Amino acid sequence: MSVHRDGGAEILGLAHSDHDLIVFLETAGLSSPAELLDDPDWVEWRGGRPHEWGSAP
């Protein structure tokens, strides 16, 4: 997971669940991050569908 701000990107780590993603977003300083998970202006899901955390094929 990376956060883009101030013209740059900061890698926070690898998320394995929605909970992990929420913790990373809180660490980045966002309040109420659970409400942002389905907002494409805030979260870009890559490598699969949103909220699906199974292993890649």
C-alpha cells in the first residue's frame, strides 16, 4: 500500500485484509478510513476486486 501526497508516494506496507488497509490509512492521518474504502477518489484497488483478499492466481 502506498499513500500519494505532497507530490510524492510513500510505501506503507502490504495489506492482507480490509482491517490492514484501514490501519495504514489511519497511520497516514486519515480520519474515518473505513468510509473511504469504496471511494475511488481515495482508494485504488489493484490486482483484484475490492475487498477480495485471496491469493493471486
